[in-house]
Amino acid sequence: AGAERGLVVLCGKALVLRIEYLGIAHAKTAKSHFKLGSLFRRFGQHRAALQELTLAMKAYTRLYGMHSVELGDVFYELGMCEGEQWGQAAQAEERLRSALLIFTHELGVDHAKADQVRDALEQLAKQSNASGSGQEGEGSTMADDSDEAEDQDSRGLRDILRVVSNHAASMASFGSNGAAPFVFTAGSDDEDEDGNQNNA
């Protein structure tokens, strides 16, 4: 658990640096929001995951449009995150179907990402069908673990969340009045990001 938390902290520190030096409207900053949100989901920090993934969704929509593979990736992670929480099955299905539509249109019906989403939809359907037996309650056991004993990584994670949250209000205003307060910058970040995942 300590190593996993450490990975989240490193990713969060990279995000803070990108916000400071590249700005919140840069493609690399958006990708860091996405990666941090994905990590939060995998480690059970659902509230933080939803915040980061929502910021990534808004940024990717501005940067790449409504039908980009990047946005499909965010929809998939949001759907998985919501599907792991109690009472969010309908919204999770909507997110996953949006991801599937993008992947099949942009990548093809037989692409691995499309298959991954179909598998997720199948599992979500099984979970919904089993709700009467109490199995769906598993999602509630994956709630944020902020009440666990605090260690150094936990404190570091909370410090990062405080810094990132200071920028959330600005990001949340995107699209509310049709005017962006600044211009999004699309950078060629795929190669260096994938080669240095701990720096995302």
C-alpha cells in the first residue's frame, strides 16, 4: 500500500509542477489530471478520482473535441469509477457507452479499447443483476480511505490535493459561459509521457 500511495504522490507532484510551469490549459497538464485520476480510482480514492477525471474531461474536450480517443479514455475511467460506487450504475453505463461509441468510430469495432469497454459493460450488467443479493455493496467498501491511519505518503497526498484543488475552480468554469479564460495548448506529449509514467 505504501508503494501505491508513493506512486500517487509522485504523479501528483508532477501535476503540480505542470500547473505551475505549463499552466492549467496545457495538454500535458490535462494528461496528468487524467493519469492521477486513473491512479486514484485504482487505489480506491473515488472522490479525488472523479475530481481529476472531470478536469481532464473538460480539458480534453477543449483540446481535442467531443469525439477524440483521449476523451474516450476519460469516459472509460469515469464509467469504471462510477460503476464501483453504490447507486451509480446508470451513470456509469452512460459513460461507458460514450467511450464505446468513440472507440468504435475512431479505432474500429475490433480494437482492444472497444473490447475493454464491452467487457466493462458486461460486468456492470452482471453487477446490476446481482444487486438484490447484496453483491453490489462491494462498491461501498471501496470508499475513500482517508480515515485510515495517516502515514507520510498520506500526508503528502493530502498536501498535493490541497494545491490541485486551488486550481479546480478555474477549470470548473470552462464552458459555463462559452468563453475560455485562456487558450488551451496541445503539446506533443505522448512519447515522453509514456516513457516516463512516474513523471506524468
